[in-house]
Amino acid sequence: MAVVKSWPGLNGTEARRITPAQCKGWAGKYARKAAPITFNNATALLKNILSIAIEHGVIYANPAAVLRRLPLRPKEVKLPSIDKFAALPAEMRNGKSRYSPHCADFAAGLAFTGCRAGEARGMAWRDIDFNAGEIVVRGDATTGTKNWELRRVPLVPDARELFERMRSERSGEPLDQKVFRVRECQKSLNRACEKVGADRVRHHDLGHLFATRCIESGVDIPTVSRWLGTRTAALS
């Protein structure tokens, strides 16, 4: 356990003898060498353990309550260029799995709609209005949408081409049938990124790609933010 390894003598110390000053002393040293997320997990574990001591009447206050979480450093997202991304679904289709074409469609769907993976999983054919040129984002029964609110996203040219091709291949499916036949595509996406020489991207990063392309096309940030389902103008 990280707390025991980084706090000499803690393992043999009674809970009633642990003071807030000792907790702060340990945290100050540990924060200088541990990653923020590791530090936060360690302090949360320490607080939880001492909370158990309170429940059993061993101590009356949690000495680790004085500890504060460290802010997490945002991860730099290196998005592929438009040309580089175009090579990803093509490479994913070359995979040896029978699901490879479906993984390629899933990745393209995320990049062309800005939907999160859970939202894409819940997308049915009835949600794609080719005449109105928009997609109704409802999310699936488990995750819903980001704010549990229905929203509408424009059917950009790339998305229209993708969904028209998919629909033509599966024209007999009922409108309540799910559009995508896989629930995730990360392994296939990782392999494709390595093959084409692109930095690794996650499902969530593909939404950033959609936002970036919209902004570069002249769409204002509040509008893109609304399409993505965020409550503020900041893209997340």
C-alpha cells in the first residue's frame, strides 16, 4: 500500500496516536514525488481507513481530514490531422477480426458526430434524420447523455456519407435497431494508430476531433459546445 510504504512507522502506529500534523508532514513529502492521481488515491485511502476507526469508537475525529486533493494536470491530447485520421478507419477495416469493419464505423461515428461512446451505443436508425440533416442524441439506458438531456447534432457531410453507406448496407433493419454493432473500438483503434504512425487516441479524443474540425470550419465555440452537450463554452 502506497501510504504504508511512504510513511515509515505508520504500520505499527495506533490510530489514536496519528495526528493531523503527522498527516500533513507525510502528505507534504509524498506530494513531491507522487503523481497527483496517485497522491489523491493514497490520501483518500488513508481517510477511509481512519473513518473506520471512528465508526468503531477508536478515535473521534479524522486526523487526515486536513489533507486536500492535488489538482490533476490535464492530459495533452495530440489529435491526428484530417489526413491521418482518414487513414485510421481504413486501417481498422484491415483488421483480422470479423468485427473490424464495425469498429471502423464506430470510430468514424464518434469523430463525425462528437458523440461519446455511451451516446453512440444508444443511437438507433430512428435518431438519424437524413431529411432534416440532424442526429438526435439520446444516449443508452445506462449512461444517457452527458447531462441526461436530449440534444440535436447536425449531420455534417462526413457523417452523412458514413450513415448513408451503413444504412444502404442494412436497409432492412427496423428503425429501432442500433446503428453500431460494437460497443467500443479501443483495441482496434490502438492497432491502427500504431500502423499509420499516429499518436494513440481514445474514444473521448475523437469528440475533440469533431469539435476542432467544426471550429476550424467557422462554427462558434458556444454552438459547438451545445452540440457536444457541455453546459459551458469550454470544451471538455
